[in-house]
Amino acid sequence: MSTKPDHFDEMRVGDDGVRAPYDGYKAWYDEQPPGRFARKSKEAEAFFRRTGITFNVYGQVAAQERLIPFDLVPRIISSREWTKLSKGIEQRVRAINAFLHDIYNRQEILRAGRIPIDLIARNAAFLPQMMGFSPPGDVYTHIVGTDIVRTGEDDFFVLEDNARTPSGVSYMLENRETMLQMFPELFSRIKVQPVSDYPKNLRRSLAASAPKSCGGKPVIAVLTPGIYNSAYYEHSFLADQMGAELVEGHDLRVVDGHIAMRTTRGYKQIDVLYRRVDDEYLDPLTFNPKSMLGVPGIMDVYRAGNITIANAPGTGVSDDKAIYSYMPDIVQFYTGEKAILKNVETFRCGEPDSLKYVLDNLADLVVKEVHGSGGYGMLVGPAASKKELADFADKLRARPGNYIAQPTLSLSTVPIFVKKGLAPRHVDLRPYVLVSPEGINITPGGLTRVALTEGSLVVNSSQGGGTKDTWVLED
């Protein structure tokens, strides 16, 4: 007699059944000779090492460069499931962009009392320097990464909105390339929607967002903090794939009211800057005066309409985890529609009643910093020790407004390859969205992150998680 798992298994049904999206893959997998997967796993790791696909882990005695573990079993999503997901993602991204335009201009949602003014006025990610200014094409969030979790057949929740500088898309692309190299025959047998056109679409989307002052073909550059940044590989990869220049702050300067980059033939004007530098370090004349990573005067050029910065400064106010709790209202306010994708129930610890509930139920909740990312600064109550719970309770009492809490969701699982065969592990999904005045483009699939430790719910690469190729099947 089988027992029903306490989570949704995206591949298996009962003891021996397989869900429809995995039919073709499971039939192929069962045909594979013993030992092939183990050999291919080693080949994939060697490929990643040769390519240099690494990231840095901070917060230790010294930053460590690591490979993100890659699992060869794909996550498979049917075209029907993807249609629902993509509609919900597009609705949410449109609402976020409208919210940002409103917050930095008329602030109608505050006037209507749908969001507390304090959540904006006291928000560290809100930039007064953006007030009364609209970016070229009224686009704030040119690249968005929406983190989604699944708990049932038709139950999808948005866990986070990444509207500042979402990372990870290079792993999505390299994961697919690796799978194509490891198992080319598999893609002849199963029709999977491609992701390889993302760099081309990114360039097209950024070019379409160029300022009106741009004459001719827009010049695009990627601004990186440099080789010691945890995502430097991705910055270099995307610049190369787009045919754009990879620049650092010291390569740029203001020339005749525009931003120009240093070349062997003098300075060349830039029209669109895809920046992977945080707001605080973008312009030492406007923000942090000690910054060596940004460009002095770039905000004046930006407000004059002579450059597009992607994503726009100040977008972080929309992916703040306290603002997240109001996203259903934000979607309703700006689209007139009910949100297609659900939010996870969220307790704002800055509210006395919510703080009391969170402290009383800390062992059952996940607690996050409102501006946190990468899995740092969070508490997973069910996995925490008594001391960790007590220490975190002290943090909550000291700075309650710095935290939100959510119930521990039973995340869906997808199999990974282990020595004994296939074993379920918890996953999330980050689809990548491109926004321009010409429209919204969502790459089919995205980056699936997987908790490689049995029972773990933490999928972040900085906390030991891995990645998978994500397949969206063709009709």
C-alpha cells in the first residue's frame, strides 16, 4: 500500500505512474544503459569547469569560487502549464512597471490608501532622485526574474519579484547547451521550446528602450563591478552573447552631455547601459560618494534623457518583501484584474499583531529580511535549532520592521540523479522576462534551482543548491 507524499511530485504519480509531461523522458531514461548517467554527470562537470561557469561565495573568511552543481534530469513543464504561468507573469510584470511609474510620479496608489505611505517613505530602496522623472519608453524593469514555487497540480505561487538586477540567466543558457551536448538524441525525440535566442531578444529589447536622443543603431554596454563580483561570469557571458561591450565604471565618463566609453579610438557614446551595479554605487555624485564602481554624473545624463539605464534606478522598491505582501492589491489597482498568480501568505513583522504571531510560531515559519537576497539573513524555522530560534527572536524584537515571515510551503519535487537512481528534491523556478516599449517577452522555462540535500527547502546556490535545465514542451 502506497502512502501519499506530503509534497507534489512533478514526475511521479503513485508508486509506478508518471505524469504526462514526463512520459517521453521516462521512457527514454529507462532505455539508458547502466552507468551512462554517472559518466555524463562527470562530463557535464568537466564542461562547466572548462567553460569557467563559477560564482563567488561571500560572507566567509575569504570569498570562494565554486561551480554551481548541475543535475542532468530536466524539469519538464507542459505547454498548458506554461501558458497559465506566462499569463500570470506578464500580468504581474505590467503591474510592477505601472506601480513604479506611479510611485515616482503621481503616487495615486498612496492617495487611494491601498499601500501605507510609510512603506514607501521609509523604504531604503526608494530613491527620491527618481521623483518626477520617467525613463525612456516609461520602462523601469527591463529585465525581471520572478521566483515561482509550486505546491500542487495547478497551484503556483510567486515567492519573490526580482526587479533590480536579477541574475542566473547565463546558467539557464549553459544548462541547455550542456544537455544538448550530453544527450543530443533526446532533443530529437522530445520537442522542447528553445531558450537560445535569449541574448538576441535581450539585445533587441534593450535597443528598443534607447532614449529619443539616440540617432541610428543604439550602442549597448554592460556595466560590471569587475572580476571579483560573484556574477562576473554572467556579465561577461551576456556581453559576449549580445555583441555588447563589457565595461567598468573607470571606462566611462560624461562627454558632451552623454555617457561615453573609452576605446582605442577615443571615447564612444553609449545609448543603453545594462548595469549590474547596485543603485548605491551607480553615481558617486548622487549616491555613495565613496563608490569606485559607478560613473560620476550619470544620473544627470539619465534625467536629461540621454541614456537608458537598465534596470532603472529605484526599482528595488517594487521587490521589497514588505511591498510583496501588497502585490495582489497592486495588480488589481493597475490592471483592474484579479492576480492570476497567487502570493504566499506574508506576515509583516513591523505590525504588532503579526510580530506576536511570528514569535509564537517561529519554529513553523520562514523569516526573511525585507531587503535580503541569496538566502542570506533568513531563518527556516523547521530546520533551525532552539538556539538559532532564540537568537533570531531577539533580532525580530530589535528590528521587527526589517523582517517578514511566511508559512513553510511544501514545495514540489523533481527527481535528481543520485547513485541509486532517481530521488525527489525540492525546486523553485525563475523565469526571465524582458520588457521594452515594444512589449513583453518571456523565455519559455527559466532557471530551475534545486535543493540537493534530501528534505531541504533552501535552493539558493550560495547555500549549496544546484540547477537544472527547464523544459517547456511544444504543443
